[in-house]
Amino acid sequence: MHENAATSIRLLDIKETPTPKMEGFRGKVEIFQGDILDEELLGRAVAEVDTVFHIASYGMSGAEGLQDELIERVNVKGTEAV
């Protein structure tokens, strides 16, 4: 990256934001709230960006692991959408 290049961060999360953990980032992160499979929202969130980190996951441990359809929707379909 060029030393004078601007860096901005966008966050797409299905959970209501900001959380207390995000307080230190207020004004520094552009937040989009909604479903990763919402094509219009995802399009706005990734418009004109160079790099996307898709780190969403669901059901990788605990009782959530029993919800196969939701696991497929978030982990597989969400990755395909990005």
C-alpha cells in the first residue's frame, strides 16, 4: 500500500450495532446492519472497496451446530454472495 493511501473500514453485521466493544471506533468505521444475503445492502457495503474480509460464521460450536440450514445459509451462501 502506498504510504499516502487512505484506509477506511466498513462493517456489515446482522447484529444491532454499535456494541460496547465498538465504542472506540465510533466515527472511524462505516457500519451497515443487516443480512449478508441482502444483495442490495451487500452491494452498498462493498462498493468501491479493494479488499473484503468475510469473517462471519455460524454454528461452529455449541447448540448452534444443530441448525444445519442456518449454518449453510450463513457460512456457505454468505461466502458465495461476497
